[in-house]
Amino acid sequence: MNIVKGNMIIGQSGGPTAVINQSLVGAVKEAMKHPEITGIYGMKHGILGVLNEDFLDLQQEDNEHLEKIANTPASALGTCRYKPTPEDCEKVFHIFEKYNVKYWFYIGGNDTAETCHIVNEIARKNDYELRVFHIPKTIDNDLMVTDHCPGYPSAAKYVAMSFMGNNLDNKALQGVKIDIVMGRHAGWLTAAAALGKKHDDDGPHLIYLPEHPVALEQIVNDIDECYDKYGRCVVAVSEGVKTPDGKLLGEGFIKEKDKHGNVQLSGTGALGDMLSAYVRDNSKHNDLRVRSDTLGYAQRSFPGVYSEVDRQEARMVGEEAVKYAMQGDIDGSVALKRIGDYAVEPDLAKLKDVAQQTKLVPKEFINEAGNGVTQAFIDYASPLVGDLPVVERLKEVPVPKN
Amino acid sequence: MNIVKGNMIIGQSGGPTAVINQSLVGAVKEAMKHPEITGIYGMKHGILGVLNEDFLDLQQEDNEHLEKIANTPASALGTCRYKPTPEDCEKVFHIFEKYNVKYWFYIGGNDTAETCHIVNEIARKNDYELRVFHIPKTIDNDLMVTDHCPGYPSAAKYVAMSFMGNNLDNKALQGVKIDIVMGRHAGWLTAAAALGKKHDDDGPHLIYLPEHPVALEQIVNDIDECYDKYGRCVVAVSEGVKTPDGKLLGEGFIKEKDKHGNVQLSGTGALGDMLSAYVRDNSKHNDLRVRSDTLGYAQRSFPGVYSEVDRQEARMVGEEAVKYAMQGDIDGSVALKRIGDYAVEPDLAKLKDVAQQTKLVPKEFINEAGNGVTQAFIDYASPLVGDLPVVERLKEVPVPKN
């Protein structure tokens, strides 16, 4: 085995998740077992921590403390949304050289894999042996190669539970309830709204994903039809839903853009408010009670609501990244391979196969009308999310009228 | 003991809570022990169920089923926001006569207590022995007499956990985060945002309640000061916060009114969006990253997040209402009396002392600056909410720069 002695650096990038610290702790604790890893440094706020040479000494953390951090949502090292320029990536490489960094682990989504890939190519050109591993995390579940992404199952559980509550609330106090779920390009998280359904008439009754464009008029028709049938309607709408002309459903209403020039959809209630008003004004039912919520940061950082499978898998991908790094001069992205129903084993994907790309919800997971998910999606997602709270309804035996 | 033989009716009114079905099941199971209660009828959708003679036979529900319903959030009988007219109340009384109803239990807030009071007075005038009990529930915690309201502790726990997550998220990805919390008149639920704070620099850093008017400029100044100190800021804002001129903070921006003519604050992101934009535009910091979430229906109906104390107390007030009704020709509202730190015992309040009135957060629970809560509030609310998830942060020992 090819042993390289040197320091290890680990960081977290992009939006937090409920289990991203499991991956951090998994990698750090595995690294502590290997004497060839001399120092274990944490990047403060992702790539900015490298550019600013702002590192934390993770060997100062004790075991008990690390276990508590593993169970804490959001990114313990701090994170960032800064996308490094090619010059930044050159600088990152030179800082790695200066600090004798031989192992680099970076937990994040496809942008993070891209940064890993670029810095890895620079190291290769410079004949510097840097072992670079991308550790997957994203609540969006949109990374290529891997069966699913750590972070998604816990976020999906939160969303499923939230819709279970919304369904019960809407059954108790009838009307139309529209909830906006995170997911700019991929509808995985919104699809999870269906996971808590038990009875045929349980909501969400309608689910709209970015993968299937829909006209506003169609949404109103679907809601009216549902309301005729059940006297109520719960709707899950992905923030990235598009109209058939390719524009975002909320585009005309939301002015703000983030630093990448993207329309800022999270942290704003505009899409939900606009949709509610549109439905109320255009429904065939007069005085329709329409409410909306925009599910917020709780989707990614609510403490105490986890998928146990997600916890274990997030820990495992962190550990496996370090184990792979110990095997030789390799690099890549740790992927999860599903076996049967249900187990996973780790797999190694190429950095460039994960970088920049987005895995969309496939056609077989979306119903024909484009307003719901199929049993195939439920079968895919249920083992990831695990048990949901048990809820029950009355038998509703009527008392004969006097 | 004065025994009256007849039917019992029970209903749920107003917004759902996580434990309102505990009160329902507590009352129903207690009633099943008393042979003088001949039929146990549930009102479908509150007072509308009486007006429509739409009753459910709750004796058809078995024990195991009822226990699952007790643990299910939202109102299993259905609820309504309809406020009965004086004519409706007369009609309710006559329907009670027709169905030989001698016991009436109605779970709800101060409007519900008012309805109980009015119908009770009609029965009294008609020399009809109707034993009427209001069973308290509201996430707003704004009922008079009682130390606190069933429903509040679980909602407070959800809010506290939500802010714990927001604090961690904001520490990981710095900026300003503004979260809007339910509470039109009373700030109890918003105050609960502070319950998960552990370190001095933990958010929420600022908390604004309806009880303490604040100017927009003051909010911006407070946020700037916090940002200077910590490089970040988490803000809890009650939907009912007012400016010093007595107007709602969001009034100019929110056009929609509900059927009572009140500005509709829940289910809309407008206040959070408006505040975010205002803070961004008026902060002394350029390019401040400001995000907002409006905590939605999850505050009142998220399954799986409960206060254990709340579960037990909600069950108890349901049981106690029936026990009181068995004691003689009395009526009232079941209150909780706090003993020491921490126990409660049931108490009986007069219906008219609970009807229509609102208990505000007292001055001693709000800090002098009007932008936070005091230790006295923490001491009041912590035993209600109980244990919160354990979260931890890194020791953050820096690596010396090369």
C-alpha cells in the first residue's frame, strides 16, 4: 500500500443538513486511526477557510464532544456559498502545499465536487500527490451516480411529517392549503410530501415538481377537482416549478436574485402568497379558504427530527472517504449503492461524473397527470426515511338525526 | 350528589393544536366510566356540527384507537372558526334539548368560552340543567386565570427547536435571519424562541413581541448592533408586533383580511419578506445577507414533536372537566394552577372570566429594551416545554498560520 504522510483538511460547503456533521465526525474519527495523517484541520466556512488560512485543529476535540456534534444539525465547521474562481483554486492548491496537506475531504453538493475536481487537476499537473475526496450531502438529492444523498432522508422525513400535520390540520379546518417546498431544479424533496399518506383521501392531494411544467390554470383546475371530491385540498409545490414556457412559476413576482444571479426562492413567501391569491381569484368556488406556508430552513436544520438510516449513512460516507484515501493515490466522490430492500454499500464515483450535474426525478416516479408521485417513488424513498409518527382518525360513525 | 342522566356532547373549536385530541380522549374515556352519561356525541367541526345536527357516536370508538387519536395532532372531530350569533346560540340550546344533552364540553380558546357562557345562560333562563365546561386549548397561551394553556407547551417546543436549528444554520452560514412566529395579540409563542439558547452568542439575539411596540428603525439599529458584535443575527418577530403608532408592523403591506375583519397574518410570508427587504435596504452594512421564514401551521400540528408535560396536562383537563360535571350543577372553565417547580393541579374558573379576554405577556417577562425575554420567562416556560434536543459546537481551536 502506498502510504503518504501529511496533514488532512476537511470542510463543509453549501446549505447545511441535519446529518452533515455525521459525515464530518465519521471522517475525523476514522482519520484519527491512521498515523500517516499527522494533522486534522477543519476549514472554517468552506473554501473561504482555505483562502483565509483559517483552519481549526480537530485533534483537540474529544470523542464524547464529537458524538454530540455528529447529532447536531447544520455545519459545525461553518459553510459558505462562495464559488471559487480558477485563480482561487490555484491559491487553494498552493496553501495545501504550504500546509503539507496530502488529504482533502470536502462535504457538499455538485458545486463542491467541481471544486474538488479542479483542485485535484491542479495538483496532478504539479506532480503533487493530493488525495481528494468529495463526500456527498444535499437535501436536494440531486447528485449523479449515488442512489441518494446523505441529508435527503432526514429532510424528506421533516417534509413528510410536515405534510402529515398539514393534512390533519386541513381535514380539521377545511379549505385549500398550499405548501412550498425547497428544490430549485429537482423535485425529490417535494415528492417526499407523499410519504406520510395513509388513507386515499389524505393530502397532499396534488404534488408539483420542477421536472413537470404546469400552467397556473391547470393547478386551479386540479385543485377545484380535488375540492369537489374531498371538500378540501393540500398541495405540495416545489419552489422550482416551471410553467410550460420554461419560466419559474413565481418568476414574475420575485425580484430578488442571489449572488449567482439566480432568482432567490427560499426564505421568501412570495411564491406561496402569489399562488394562494391566484387560486382564490380563479377557482370556480367562491370564498375559497386558501392558505399557504413556505417550508423554511427547518427542512435542512430542524434538530431532533432525523432519519436513522440517514444518520448511519452520513457517518459511513465520511468514514469510507478516509478509508478510500488510505488505499492509494486515488480520488473521487463516495457514492451509495443500493442493495435489495434495503441495504447500501459504498462505491467510488469519479469527481468529474458528480461535478456540476443534476439528477432529476425520473419519469417513472411522477404520475401521468404530472400532479403526483407513483408507487415506485414511494418504494424508493420509504426505506430512506424510515418510521413516521403514527396518526389516527376517528371511525366517524354518525349519530342518527332526531 | 346530584345525578343527571342524559347525553354528553363534546367539540373542538378554533385552530388545532398538537395535543387537543388528548383533551378529547381524556373527556371521552372519563365519560365512559359514568353510567349517567348515556350517549357520547362528538360535534363535527365545532358549533357548526350542532347547528347542522352533525354528530359522531364516540361510543363506537375502541380504547386502542382512542389512544392513537390522543397522540395525533389537529382536531379529530374537525373544528371551525365560525363565531355563532345570538340566534345561533338559541338554536344550539334547542338542539341540545331535542337530543337530551345534559353535559356539554367544548375545547377551545376564549371565543369558545364565550360561546359556552352564552349557551349556559340561555339554559339557565330556561330552567334546563345543562352542565357546560370549557376545556382550555390554544397555542397562543392567552387565556385568563389558568397558569398556561394546553397546546402552548408543545407549540413552544416546536418554536424553540425551530430557533435552535435556525441559530445553528445562521452560525454556519452567517447573515441575518428573521423568523415570523404566530401570535396576533400575545407574544407567548414568540418568547419561546429563546428556550433553546445555551451560549451567550446563541440566537435568537432579538425577540419582538406584540406587547412592546417597536419602530422599524429600532429593529434595524438592534440588528446592526448585534451584527457588529457577532457577525450574524437571528431575530424572532411575532406576527402581531406593532409600531409605536399602534399599527401592525406589516399592516401597510398585507391587504388580506379574514372573515372577522382582522388582517390575515398567518399563512403569508409578506411580513417576513417586507421586514427582510427593509433591513437589507436600511442597514449600515452593505450587501447584508438577510433571509426570513414564516413559521407555519407546523407550529400547531407538526406530528412527533410534543411536550410530554403538555400531553399529560391536556389529557388531565379533559378528564377533570367530566369529573367536575359529575359533582353537581356547576359549570366553568378548567384551569391549571402551578404548584412549585413543577406540578399543576386542576382548578375551576368561571366561564365569563375566561370569555373574550386575552392574557398578555407581563412586563417582568420582557427585557427593558423590549427586544428580548427575561430569566423569569425562561423559568416560567422551561418546565412546560421539557427537554430539548442536545446540540453541540466545536471547541474551535485555531491552527497557527504558516
